[in-house]
Amino acid sequence: MLWPSGASTGTIVAGNGTFGTSFNQIYYPYGVWVDSSSNVYVAEYQNQRVTKWALGATTGILLAGVTGSAASGNITTKLASPAGLVYDEANQDLYIANSATATSTVMKWHVGSSSGTVIAGTAGSPGSSATQLSSPMGIALDPWNNLYVADRSNNRVQFFCNGNTTGITIAGTGAGGTTLSAPYDVKLDSKLNLYVSLNSGARVRQFNKL
């Protein structure tokens, strides 16, 4: 929904109020992105897809994934419970976190392509090493397209330099209940300070710029 500042009601900008697989519906929207033209991009967790909703549109357009069909192993033409979503408008690239534990990757998917490329995590091999993720949720990009990942089941935030598939732990120790516990989303402010929402503990933590 679009909820203008100061308004007491919102306006539906994607979906029709009922969940389903049709392109006038959405199903478990997890990640949302709005571009400079007010187009809305939705990562549909249950529908295994990302759709684009133009301003004023009543139906969405499929950009990534196959409706209702989840990826397994190293398949790059499908998504697996997409959650975190970022759109790099300048390069027309979608960044999508596949949160399904068995997949546990982040993909870069160029708009218009029929498949994506794994840029973080090892497809079909979840884990806690520097090249693995486990149920990644929210993601963020900095101005240099370095990637930040809320690595939920590993209780950490991973940082991947642009073009590098080996991550660095920048928040959390990997043990729930210590520094982070089940991080769900990550955001950067204009000074590149990091904000992490925690599902376990019901709080948001701030970490200073690297």
C-alpha cells in the first residue's frame, strides 16, 4: 500500500487484496522496492517470483522466477522463497535473496533476462563458511554495489565486495543471543551506518560505518 505522509488511509498499489498466483494478485510479499518513476517491485515469497507494478497498474509483470515453482540445487532460472530485494536502477539489475534454507543464495537478475547469477552463497549448500549463507533475508547495496546480507540462520550480517563471493562477517558472532539473533533486514543510511532488524529480540540495532 501507498500511505502518504499524514494520511489516515492508504491506497493499494500492488495486488487486489486477496492472495493468489494471478498477476493481479500477490502472495506473501516480503521485499518491496520503489524506483524513481514510482514503479513498485515486489518479491513474492510464496509465489516464487518478483513482479513489477507500474504506477496506477492493476496487474503486475513477471521479472524474475517462475510462478509457484521453487528453485532447487543450482538452478538459476527460478527463485526459492524470495525475500530481500534491491533494484539497481542505473544498471537495471535486481538483487534477490533466496531465503529457502536449501538454496540460501543472493542472485543478481538483469531485467529482461530469463535467469540470474548467484553472487553470494553456495547454491544448494547452506552453511556458515565465508562462501555460504543460511536462510538469507534482507539485503542492501552501497553506492559501489557492495552487498550486505542479513544471514538469518547464521545470526550475522555478511559483507560481500562487488564481484567477490567470499563474505566478511561485519555484525554478529554466528551464535544466537550474543550480538545478533535471527537478523531479518538490513538498511544503510546516507552515511553508510548499518541498521539491522532482529526477529528474535524485537529490536533494531545500529552499527557504525565500516
